[in-house]
Amino acid sequence: MTYKRTEMVLAGQSKAQIEEGIKAFAKKELPALEPGAFTYMMSKEAYLTDSDGHNMAHLMFYTPLMDSAVWGAGVDKSPVMLNPQFAREGIDVFMVLTGMWSDGTLAPVNN
Amino acid sequence: MVATIMAAKGEVVNGRAFTAVAALMFVVIPAFGVALPSRAQDDKTLYPRMAPIEQYMMDRNAEIALARSAAPEAISRDAEVLVLGRHGYETAVKGKNGFVCVVERSWMAPFDDPEFLNPDQRLPLCLNPPAARSHLLLTFKTTDLALAGLSKTQMFDSIKSAFDKKEMPLPEPGAMCYMMSKQQYFGRKYGNADPHLMFWFPKTDNMFWGAGLPGSPVYVHQYSPEPITEFIISVSKWSDGTAAPTD
């Protein structure tokens, strides 16, 4: 997904073209999600959003699309959030806040 | 029990207690049945047999509250709540969201854990629906064996046999639980430990997750004899939203 999206962006495609391209890619070429697929996102230097804070230390777990309530995501005081960024690819991303950057220093956690 | 827990809290010097638990599990579990570290050998006779059942029991309302404290209220208020009876777990509160909150006892600790059968240990957790359909059956099975007065060896053999015969289910995809109670008590050595989430998988040797490495919030525990791998993710807040120790 990372390669495909990057390739289309660098090719100068429009947002609509990228969305269509991703849909087709997800249907035909994207390999099946492996159980336990996950990533670390604990860099203090990351810039995730223009919103306040810009960044958040977390882990991301990739699952097939499911009801976010199954993981208790997005409710008050839960460290789990559902990120819908790959919904078009048929993948849910559950984010778990770690409260710590990769260098071991404390990260803000605002539920 | 509250007094016991509070007294034990005083023994917790910092939030690395859970790290120590996980590290100990990581070292000890693969060694089960081969050779235990000397410290475990020294400690393993601390609780050689079940204490009288009363020592594992709790006031019903206190147990319900403790079970619910494992997860944020937004999850636990609609969860089913189980309490320990003399013959096993009973439903105290029916749920609406598929989560099940329960206070596990020390017979759910690894068999070679020095705190195994410690009557003071209280391990509240709220299991999500896939875990409630699969992993919770292990809690029921192990509890039945403990309450029946079986020895540790008999319990180990019975559980191994149940998995070998496929009478016990493996964790369903997405099985996980919340373990974020400020009142959780792992025993006199590790106290309240850290708030964390746990994810269960059928036993895997090829899923690394960076567990146990310096600075990683991820720990791994290979069950034995159960063919289950548990990943533990430390989080920074208790279920009530207050900050957990961080040093």
C-alpha cells in the first residue's frame, strides 16, 4: 500500500485518480493481510497532522475491517483508536497509544 | 483483601514491575520442564498447594467493582461481569457489548511462577468478544481444576491433554483484553505492575513484534502447556484515566 500510494502520488495523479487506483489495486494485487501485522510509530519527530500536537506515540495493528467496538476503540479513556485511513483497501488500523517516544521519554496522551 | 493489596502497593517501587514480570516470563516459560532459573527454584515452594478456598474469595460487590476496573468505564459498564463462586465463575451482571470482565486468580499465572496459587493475587481483566468466546474457556477450565484440588502437575497434564485433543479452543482472531486496573495485584513481588493490553494468538514463533527489546512497550509470553502466544502492550494510564508510573 505504501509503495502503491507513493508511486501514484509521485506520478502526479489526482486524489480521485489515486482513490480509484487504490480500489483496483486492493481488489487485484494487494496481498492478504497477515495475522499480527503491526508497526511502531513512536518517533518524536513525526508530523502526523496539522491539528494540535501534530504527533502521537503509538503502535498500529492492521486487521480486516471489523466493528471498532470489538477492540473497545474510540471510547472515553481507552488507549485504543480506530484509524480509517486504509478502509478503502479493506483494512482497519487500530492504534494503541504508548505514552512514550522511541527514545524512552514521555509522550503526551490525550484520550 | 483490600488491606493486603494496599500493603503490597507500598512494596512497588516503580512502574517497571510489569517489565520485570514480562522479562521473567520470557526467561522462565521456555525453560519449563527443562531447567528453571535458580531464583524460581528458590521461590517455587512459596505456595506449594491451594490455600483454603475462602482466601481466594472476595466480597461479591467488591469483586464486581474490581473486575470492571480492568477497562475504562465506557467499556466495562456494559460488559458481563463474572465473580468467583465456590464451584467456579458465575455471572453476576449480564452484559450488552460482548466484553466480559473477570478477576482471575493466581492459578492463571504460569505454572512455574513463584506466585502460582498465591491467595492474594487478583488479576482483573476485561476480555473482548473474540477473547470471551475462546480464551475465557481456559480461565474456566483452569479454575475448575484448581477448585477441584488437583496438584499443579495434574493441572498441567489436564490442560495439555485438553489442548492436545482439541477440546480447548485456540484464541480467535482479534482476541485481546484490557488489564488497566489500578487495583490489580500480581503478588508481593510485582505488586500492581503496569496498565496494559494483552493480545492472544495461536502459538507462533515467527511473530516477533520487537517484544522485550529495550525501549519497546511490547512484551511476549509463551504459554506452557497451552499453545498460545501472548503479546503485552504497556500503556500509560490506568482505566480511570490517571497516569501510571513511568520510570
